[in-house]
Amino acid sequence: MSLQDDLTAVRRNLNELVRSVERLERDVEDAARQAPDTPRAPRREGMVTVPDTPYDSSLWKDVDDEGLGARDRRAP
């Protein structure tokens, strides 16, 4: 595939994405008009505080290390 073919494919995909987003925006507007009394979840804005305290080590008891397997066995 040539560079020109790649660019053409990217443009086509981008145009399809723009059309899909426009359809989604219209659908959301239509749904809002049809159900104006539907309560919406309150927006939660702002920063979330994450404590500096270490996690309880019992949370990790008997768990496998992702991608490494169980602690008492060797990884392949």
C-alpha cells in the first residue's frame, strides 16, 4: 500500500468518524427533547484526593502477578 493509499484511507475513516459523531449528537438532542423531565446524575467536578497511606497488604494476599503467574511457580 502506498502512502497516498494510506492517506486516502485515513481521510475516509476520519470523515466517517465525523459523520458518526454528528449522528450521535443529533440522537442525544432528540432524546433530550423526548424526555425533558428525566433526572440527570449530578456532575462531579474537581479533584479527587488520593491518600498517601499504603494499601492494606491483605488485599494482595493469594493474588497472581498479572502476566507473571502465581508467586510459587515460574513464568513460562
